[in-house]
Amino acid sequence: MRVSRRVQIERRNLLVIDDFISPAESERTFSDLQDLPFKRKEADSPKSLHVKNWAFDSRVEPFFIDRVRRLVERYFGAGNWQTERVYCNSAQFGDMLFAHRDCGRKDDSVTALLYANLEWHRDWGGETLFFDDDGDTACAVLPRPRRLALFDGGIEHRASAPQRDCYASRLTLAMKFERRGPKRRKRR
């Protein structure tokens, strides 16, 4: 596991962590996610309620959730970080995805995205785009297998649908954390 990129967008942190899980853990995770009964029920934002995306809400936390929580504490400050929601998104060529913030502009929310596909080619697209407050692209993260994007929930972002020559679903496991109790200063 290594931090391959650290970016600040409007003083909010984004980390890209490669090789977050082992190849065996990746195979197990992909196997668990690929055949979920996804439903077209998730809207990216109140402005896009007319377009629903494929999602599946998990009732169980992934086996590596404590590793993610330790990273949240290390890079976003100590505190009582509670799992707010765990779900899987599935995006295919032709899907329409919209920019959104996971929590508004609060300092007490962190999102972790695990890119769950076992194989992904650069030309397949599917990047997660992160925007500054002016709406310009500040960073693009390719959905490379075993990669974790860990970011302040106040950063506006959007998934990109795979390109036409990609026949795989782009699977991401989203884990959202919220700090409960007294707030502590974030680490920089």
C-alpha cells in the first residue's frame, strides 16, 4: 500500500492509495460485488433526480473497513469516525453521471472509493473527476484495480462512464465516514 498522490482542492484533501488491498483480497471483493442485484435508484444530486444510477446498499461493512478507518484518522485527524454508509456503484457505457458533493462543505465527512474491477485499461475511461469551487477539473483519478481514493466529502466530484469499447461495469465500493462528537483539528 502506498500513497501515490496527495492533492489539496480548495484546502480539502484527496489521497490516492495504490495497492490498498492484496490481489487475493481484490479477487474476493470483485467476486462479492460483481453479481449484486443492483437497482437503478441512486441520484447523484437533487438536480439530477430524473436520472437514476445503478447501486446496491450493503448491510455489512467490508472486511477491510478498519484499515480504511485508520487511514481516515491518519490523514483527516483523530476522532470518533463512524461508518455512515457503504454501497456499491455500477456504471456502464451510456450512463449519465452528475457532479455532486457527498456532504456539503462540512469538515467532518470523508469518502473512500475502492475501485473494485480486477482489470481496467486507461482507454476505457471511467475516471473520477474532482472539481475546484469554480467548477474546473482539479484532478482525475483512473479507476485502477486495488486503488483507493480517500477524500474530504466536501469536494465536488463525478464519476465518468466507461467508453464504448469497455464491456465491463465500472464497480466502485463507496464507504462514507462521519466524525461524531467533539471536532478536532485536521492534519495537513
